[in-house]
Amino acid sequence: MMNFTRCHTLILRSIRFAVIAFTCTLLFVSNALPASANTAPRTRASEGSVQLDTIQEKSEAVTKAPPLSRKETQREANKGLNEVQGDANINDMYRPENSNATSIIDQVEEALENVTGRE
């Protein structure tokens, strides 16, 4: 009986050690992997710098000027993404016009067609 208790305790300690080691490894890997998850389109460093410089200059000019009226803000915002950024990096952004994603409605309709057998 005493050997069974020792064996049982040894097994439990081994399992506990394995679970703790696995958890520590999982925590380490999960903290290291988000840095490699960046799949954004790459641009040349010089292009990004020029665009950011113009955005920064425009931002500084806007903050030094008196507040824009609603019409001025709308006019500036309609030139691009917003009144400060303009159309910088607009071609790199994912929008409905340049993506091949299907809408939720289309996905639901397709799923219903698959379930009901209609095509």
C-alpha cells in the first residue's frame, strides 16, 4: 500500500511539473509571436517618411490655426480619409472597393443555399 502511495505521488508531481512547464512555454511563445503577426503591405521607408512628414506639417498647421468651421472640416475630410491625413496611404488601406471579402449577408445566403440544397 505504501509503494502505491509513493508511486501515485510521484506521478502527480510529474504531471504537475509537465503542466507548469507547458504553461510557462505557452506564455513565453504567446508573448513572442504577436511581433511576427504583422502582415501589412510593405512600403519603402522613404515613401512612408515623406507621407508622415506632410501629415505632421498639416497637423501642426491645423493646431496653430483657429478652429475650422463645419463646412471647412467637411470639405477637407472629403479630400481623403480625414481632414488631416488627406489621401496618404489610401491605396494601401483595405476598403470594400479594393477587397475581395464577401459581406455577411452574402455569407448567410450562401450558407442557407448550402443547407437547403438550392443553388
